[in-house]
Amino acid sequence: MRHDDQDADGGHTSSRRAFIRTSSAGVTAAALAATGAAPTSPAAAPETAVTAARLAGRPVAVTPACDGHETPAAMEGPLFKPQSPERGDLITPAVSGVRLDLTGVVYDTACTPLPGALIEFWQCDQNGDYDMSGFSLRGHQYTNSRGAFRLRTIIPRDYWGRWGRRAPHIHTQVQAPRGPVLVTQLYFPDDTRAYGRDFAALNASDGILNRACTIALAGPTGGAYTGAFDFVIKTTVQ
Ligand code: FE
């Protein structure tokens, strides 16, 4: 198990992923260079409307409308491992924690759903540990004919790493066939309840966090949260 502050890099050579041919480290570096390598500033809080809807007992929009704006990139971190298993269900016998069922659609910048897009997810567990010896809480999948994906996982815990205390987040890479790789991280609303942690404080103190990448969360119902997040990605290398 390893946190982001430990130094080994999972390695970015990818024999499996002819699909992801572009070095994800390179993409991340380019993305950071484009932003002056500064931590992304928190944007408007998209979870506010969701939280208000939930508190008022109104249904939460499962799929927020695509506005054509590309999903913001974020650093990959050192703990990506290539050749993850193809699976949308990361709940293996060794995994415990607060359940999360995440669904969404991958769109292009014209808001057309993208079938066959590759999505890679990796995250830490309920203790804040990443599995570096195996592939627990790691997996990749392809969007279906409607551009949709479904991930069965847990809400990760915060941890102390190279960039200070990290708010709970899920790492992801998304790529249309033959397109560039979007590397980013997904976050949780301030009122998320898991592991006795103060998500509002954790989110507020995380210098990498981008609230534009906050999952729309409903629940918990029966101990499980339901989340929604749509990606908007470029489909051609520019
Ligand atoms: Fe991380």
C-alpha cells in the first residue's frame, strides 16, 4: 500500500494500452504547463444545486447537461499503474468502505456521446492506501453504445501525500478512440459523509482540487451513494 508521498512511480510504459499511446505523464505535464503549473483554482461549486435539491427532496439530475466545455485536467500523480483489469466493478472481497455507484456519459466537445471511449479509474481505499502490489480499486472500461459508463466502487478516504493532505478523490484517464488522453481527478461534495471525515474542510484545504470536477452525489441509500459525472473530452490530437 502506498500514498502519493512515496516515491516509486507506477511506470508509464504501456504495453496493454495501445489505446493510450500518448504518455499520460506527458499529457499531464503539458496540461500543467498550459496552466502555468499552478494548482487549479477552485471554480464555482457545482454541488450546491445538487445539495439543495437533495435537501429539498427534489430529484437530483442524474446526467448534467453537457455544455461543451472540456473537463478540466489535473495531475496524474505517481500511483497510476498500467495494465489494470477491464472491469466496472471494483468491489472485490478485500474492499470495504462506503459504497459508491458512479455513472455518467463521455461526450465530445459538440456534446455527442462517445461510444467505445476508454476510461481508467484508480483510487485509494477506505484507509487512504493505494494498492501498488496488485490492482485493488483499479480498473478500466469502455463506454457503451450510448457513451455511458458505470463504476461500482467505494468513496476513497483522504490521505497525506506529496502535495499535502488530499481531499478524497478518484483518479481517472479518459480517451476517445485515437484521441488524446484526458487525465483528471474527481471529487466529492462538501456534505459527503464517510469515515467520519469533514469533507468540507478537506475540500477547502486541498490545493489541487477543482470543484468543476465534483461528482453529483445522491444518498446514501442503504449505505450506498449514487454519483453522476459526465466527461467532455477532445477527440483529436491538436
Ligand atoms: Fe491520489
